[in-house]
Amino acid sequence: MEIQRHRLIRQTSGVKQPHRAAQSESSPNPVDTFEQGTVKGPELPDLSGLAKFSRSRSVAVKDTKLEDDSKRVVLLHNDNGAVQELDVNWSRTGRARDLEAITPSKGRGRYLAVEGSSFQEHKARLFELKLGAKGGEAERSYQLPEFGQEVEGLVALPQKDGTQKVLFGGRGDENGDSRVYWGTLGDNGLEFTPEGLKGQAVQSPRLGDGQRSIADLALDKEGSLWAVAAVDEGDFGPFKSSLYKLGSVSENPDAPVDNSLTQGYSVSGTKMEALLAQSDGSFLAGSDNESLGGRLEQFIV
């Protein structure tokens, strides 16, 4: 299969552009457009998180539930969408459920992945994974506190003291208002300050009732923090998403995100839940379209 590609276009006055993006008055985003090719990808599994694996492949996680025995982690070929399931050894941590995001960690082949929510006695966790081309293992896990929002975005920022600041993107409350929470991962495990547990409120596009304002986070090479928002009205849609620039990372320990919405792109027909910023400035976005399967798309800014 081929990957669907879009070229994102900034809207300028006096120039007619295809597929004008719908936007509510409450959204702080500018109106943007995109060029859309043929929709491909129903053969893909549902995708809930993406991270770089190599120059040609990405590693993805699925929000597989506990009772499902299928693989939680897969490799995707960026050009043709070919899928390779990874055999991950979960014996040290217990098998993951509801993985919603993955991000590179310290060291080659090392990643952090996060469960989105707690369920009965199963509390949401952050995992340290070591992955290779033929499989991997979960080396450690850390139970997450109750943030008040389900987690769907994850970014790790290396610190000068050798620790990592870990940003957790909350999907939003009943009004769609999201918060970013943060903790420090180091030799002492995963630790949170009172400020990190409270989190920082952030703005996002308004797509409609029931939206996930942060369905994933991605950090580009310029230090800008991007996100996807998504909304669906059922297992068969209709679906709508937005790829938007949330702001940038900040040195402020009490507010790690400089939240200023300056770019946003509305995409209909898909529920994007995974985002990867590539080194050439483009983005890969993965979707979980419920009964309609997954999609993998490239967006060129």
C-alpha cells in the first residue's frame, strides 16, 4: 500500500485554496487548508502512538486492552505502510494495556510508552522499553498518579543532570479543556512536584463535543511542541482531526510549555491519535478509526 500524503498550505488572502478548513469562532487557530490524495490504509492496525525507529521505519503502539492477546508494539515502514509486529517480553512489568503514546528515551533503541487510563485494579503506568528489529522487552514500569484526565500524549526532554523531564498530555475534560502534566525520570524513579501533578492548562482547537484535545504530542527539531486533536461520533464516524502547533517547550519549571497556537490544520474523515515530527520538517500521523481500521499519513508543512 502507499501512504497518503498531504501538503499543508497556509491560507493567504486573495488566493483560492482547496478544501478550506472549517473553524469555530472559539478556536484561536488561523484558517488553514490541505491538499488530500487518495485515502489508503484500512489494512493497518489502529495506531495510538508513533516514534522514530530508523530512517525508513517508525515504531507504533496500539491501545490494545488487557484481555486481548495481540501485539502491543509494531514497526511501520514509512513509505509503504508495511507492518511488522514486535514480540515484546512483558515478564518484568506485566503486559501493558491501553498504550496511548510512545516517545524516544535515553539510549539507542530505548523508548518510553504510557498507558492512557486506569481500569479497576490496573493502574495506568509509564514503561521503559528496549526495542530492536526483532523484538524487545519492558525493563521497568512506574505507576502514574491520578491526573484527573486520561493521558494520550508523551514527550521526554533530556536534562543537564542526566534525568528526563516527561510531559504527559491530558486528553481533556468534559469541556475539552486539556492540561499538560510533568514529572522527572531518573535514578530515583518517576517523581512529581505539586506543580507537575496539578499540570498546566493549554489551549487547543475546538472541533466539537467529545473531542480529545490532545490525542498525541510531538516535538520537532526546532523545539516546537505539536499535537493532534480528534473527535468522532461513533465507531463508523464521522471523524475529524486537527494537527496543530501547541507552542514550544519552556525552561520555566512551573510551566514547561509556552502555549501559543500559531498553526493549525483541520483534517476530516479520520481520527488521528499518533504523531511523529520527522527530521525533514514533515509529520507522520497515525489514526485509530475504530471499526474502519487504521491509517498512516504524511503531512508536509
